Amino acid sequence: MKAPKIPQNEKERIKDLDSYSILDTLPETDYDNLTTIAAEICGTPISLISLIDDKRQWFKSHHGLDASETPKEYAFCGHAINEPNDVFIVQDARKDERFHDNPLVTGDPHVIFYAGVPLVSKAGLALGTLCVIDHKPNLLSQSQIRSLAALSKQVMNLLELRKSNFLLEQVVTELEERNEALEKFASVAAHDLKTPLINISSLTQLFREQYKGILDADGLEMLEMIIGSSDNLIQLIDGLLHYSKAESILREEKSNIALNSLIKDLVGLFSYDHNLNLVLKSDLTHIMVNKTAIHQILINLLTNAIKYNDKEVVEIEFGVSESETHYHFYLSDNGPGIAAENQEKIFKIFERLMATDKFGRPEME
């Protein structure tokens, strides 16, 4: 008996085999169906999906055989993987010096005829074989050999699908872990942001109560705007935190928002820092949307409209219309606009068209 040669790329082959996480798994119908078909086509009592690791040949599927593995040095498949591009056929093992005294030939399961097609991975490495075995000498037709080769490709398709699913599960697990870390970060960040905002609101209310007797109407209105803006930002942070925890729930949570109130809130965030004239154009009085989401979107749009405007007075028109399925929003301003060749760029993440805004401040990624 001659033990099979160890492939030159054995370390890479074993590593490739391990990447499929298939060894010692439970039987699966998809693999068993293929060995059943192989035995039927080739007219043999036994058909195996054999995978060769460093010490044994292990059977993912074993049609007509009770054993689940054998030692590697006895394995016909160990010889077959050294010829990954060929079908390995032994017509009568009793007359072959490599196998005549092999325990698998002289004893159970009495392997006399063997035909194995190597299972070759995408890396070009033979992981094992799809093989058929008979207890007497046999000969396969070219049609049977082609069918056996086609079935071996289906075995590899199953293995590749398993590997892809395994890798996908790993990615999903990693994303879940990252999302959990991001959620914790968002919680801490929200707390750190809310604390000074709450202090601003509280101190402003205290200031208003203690000095309202000596402040004129404009001064009191400014204090009210500070309080309102602080409270709006606190709600925005709460909403963003809620969004980071449950995006699907956030999408479902909508509220009835008065457009005049929405405009007032937005103007309150910008009017005392900038000469802003924000005009509402809509036949609607209320919209049913998520308040946090619409605030965040409009604040971003208004911020850009102000930062890149080249006029002394920033004129912005905010329009809202409604279809059967959607609200349609638009903002137009009296700024320089965006050149046609650059309009696609603004929808790309982190894309900037200017190095600085109108105040000469550098843009940050």
C-alpha cells in the first residue's frame, strides 16, 4: 500500500478548507441528494462527499456507507486531490500496487472500484472529492464521468454558498456590535450636549424672572427666543438619540406640526445671528411628519443657504406641497446657486464645493 502524497500547498489547502467551516457538521439534505444522484447515475452502491484534512478523510455525505471518516493514509481521495484537474479512477484496486493491501480494500467496505472528482475551491485548491465506489471492478462511460463532474461542481456551489453565508453572518455580527457601541456613544454624547443646553435654558429663565422689570419688550423677546431655541435643540438631541436606537420606530412616530410654528422655530435658531428673511409658501397649514427628522433636514438646508449666501440679507423661500403619498419640500434662496456641473456632487457624502464659507471659516469634513 502507498499512502497518498502530501500536496505541496498543503498548508494553504487546509486553511482554505477550514474557511468553509464544514468539517464535523451535521448531515444536510442538499449534500445527501447529490450523493444519491451520483450513485444512481454511476450504478454504484456507495457515493461519498469526502473532505481531506491533515489527519483524516471526513464524509459530509455518505450514501451506502455507515462510516463518517477514515484515516487519511487509507484514503483513495487523498490520492485524487493531488490531481485536481482530473477524474481519479481505479478500476480494480486489488490489482493496483497503491491499494491492493489497503485495509479499505481487504476489509470493509471492500473498495474495489473507485472514481473521484476533486472538489476544487475558487482558490484552485482541492478540498476533497465527490466519489463513487463499487465492491467489484467497474467502468464508467464518458457520459457518467461528465455527470459526476457536473455534480462535483454543484457540491462546490453548496460549499461556496455556505462560506458566503458564514461570512455574511460575521459581517452582521460585527455591524451589530458596532451599532451597539455607536448607541452607547450617542447616549453619552446626548447627555453631554443636553446638560449645557438645559443650563442655558434654566439660567435664561432665571434671568428673565429677575430682570423682566428693567428689560424692554425686545429684550424679553430675545430671552424667549433663547429659551425656545435651547428647548428645540434639547428635543432634537432626544430625537436623534431615539433614532440611533430604533430607526424603524422613529419613522412610524409622526406628529401633527403647524407650519407657522415650524417656521417660527427655525427663524429663532438663526435670526439673531444673521439677517434672515424666511418666507413660507404653502396652501397647507399642518403636516404629519416626524418632528426630529424634518427639523434636522431643514436646519441643515438653512445652514448651507446662509453660509454660502453672498447677499447682505438672506432671502429664503420655504415651500411645502402634498401628493397622495408624499410631502414635497423645497428651499430656494437668493445666493449664487450651484453650477450645473456641480449639482451631482452635493449628493455625495463629505463633498465640498468651497474651501471656506462666506465668513472665511474653513469647511470641515
